[in-house]
Amino acid sequence: MKALESEVPDAHFTVDKQNVSLWPQEPPRKTGPCLGLGRCLTVRAAVVLLTLLLVASVLLQAILYPWFMGTISDIKTSAQLLQGRVDNVSTLRSEIKRNSGGVEAAGVQVQMVNASLDHVHSQIRRLETSVKEADARLQMLTSRWEEVAKLNAQIPELKRDLDKASALNAKVRELQSGLGNISKMLKQQNDILQMISRGWKYFRGNFYYFSLIKKTWYSAQQFCLSRDSHLTSVTSESEQEFLYKMTGGLTYWIGLTKAGSEGEWYWVDDTPFDKVQSTRFWIPGEPNNAENNEHCANIKKSSLQSWNDVSCDNALLFICKRPYVPSEP
Ligand code: 2F8
Ligand code: CA
């Protein structure tokens, strides 16, 4: 090896535009031939090859480096984009995880909303049914309303008819009342006529019976009682006048007595005896209770002053009196 180093000087090379030259430390003399032909070729070939390799390397570097660097840059960019997307995916995943609970809750709420919607839907159907029914009823009411409107239109005429009917009804009631009164009067007249046909006289609400036979005062009262009456009382001047005019001058028992009392006059039909008002009906000087035995009174004269007291045992004509009580219809 040392021998070779000593024999071969350090190689230097230059590259110009057309040639690649390889020479020792001291450029060889061009005039000197290679020491050995084979070795020289080999060296030259090696030099050429190395040169070519170097050139190729330089060219490759010159060409491929930008491409390579661009590719790396693209790869970096892609990697950065990918990293960004991975980050986005991670963010999205965490958000999805975070929102999964919300999604589940939202799902439950959606189910609830769906249930509510079903309920609302069924209610809407029911409402639709109700609306249809209401519509049918409304139509029915409308038709009835029209009927009512027609009837309302007839109201004025009906009111006039009603007024006429009311007036007629009032007249009918008036006539009925009149008829009732007439019927009542006819009934009363019939009652009076029946009593008159049996010999009774009628005067201002009372019937009077003027006997045809004579009796003692007590027997006469018993007879009157058997005819739902009493010996007559006299309570007014008109009644007194009626009675004395009917006697025709004959003497009749009346229902005035003091028998059984302590000297006080009383009416046998329980009418209160007005001593003062009755004074005008006595014959002047009467009652004198002649022989201390005159305890019953009669109508002796045909005048306002017609009463006389006599013994109750005398037999005289007598007058019965019965109040007229209209019978029920
Ligand atoms: O003068 C009055 C007197 O007249 C009669 O008696 C005489 C009467 N008696 C009879 O009628 C029975 C009395 O009563 C009367 O007071
Ligand atoms: Ca007398």
C-alpha cells in the first residue's frame, strides 16, 4: 500500500463545461504516457464513473430535492390536516359523548312528545267528532230557530186573538157570574115559593107563619119549634109594621115573655131584648101585668103600638118566625 501511495500522487479533479479532468497534486505532464495501460483505463473509468455518479447525484439532488421537499411538505400539510381532522374527530367524539346523555334525554322527551302528540291527535279526533255533532245540532237548532221565527211572526196575530179571547172570556165569566147569581136567585125564589106554598110569608130575610088555630103561648112555641122556627121576635119598626098589618086586627102571640125569668122580658128565639127601643111598640099603659099574671106578650091591635101582656095560658093565634138560610147550590 505504501508503495502504491508513493507511486500515485494525490488526485485532484476539475470540472469545466466540457471536460472532467482528474490529475495528481502536480498536474501530470501531458507528454508522459501512463505507466500501465490497464491500470490507467481502470482509473479513468472509475473516475468517469464517479464523475457520472457525482453528476447524477447532483442532478438527482437538484431535481428530486425540490420534489422530495414538496412531497414532504405536502405530507406534512396532509399530516397536519389529518391531525386537525383527528382532533376534530376527538372533539366531536367527546361532544358526542357529552351530548349522548342529552340525546337520550331528548329521545325520552321525543317519546313523551310523541305520546303527547298521540294524545293530542286523539283529542283532535274527539274534537272533530264533537264539532260534527255540534254542527249537526247547530243545523237542527237553526231549523228550529227558523220555525221559532215563523211562530214569532204569528205572535202579534195570536196576541190579538188572545186579547179577543180574553175579552170574550171576561164576558163569559161575567155572564157565568150573572147566570150564577140568577141561578142563586132562582134557587132562593124557589125556596121562598116552596115556603109560601106551605103558608109562610116572606119579609126581609125571614119567613113568618100566621097560625089558623089558637094555642097557649107554650104550645104555640112548641108548634113553631116543630117547624124549625120560634114565636116571632120584633127588632125593627119595619118588622113591627109588617106584622101588625098582617094580623088584620086579630090577636097573635109573639115570642116575648118573662116566664121563667125574674120579671125581665126576653125573646124566646134568644134575640137580645132592647127594652128602650121596644117601648114604642107597647099599647100605652102596657105591660101592666094585670092580676100579676100576665107574663107573655101579643099583638093585639093593628097599629105600631100594639103589644099587650096577658096570661100565657090564654089560647090565641100565633106567629112563627124562621130566618131564611139559602141552601147550598
Ligand atoms: O085595659 C087593659 C087590659 O085589658 C084586658 O083586661 C081587661 C087585658 N086582658 C086580656 O086581654 C086577657 C089586659 O091585659 C089589659 O091590660
Ligand atoms: Ca096587659
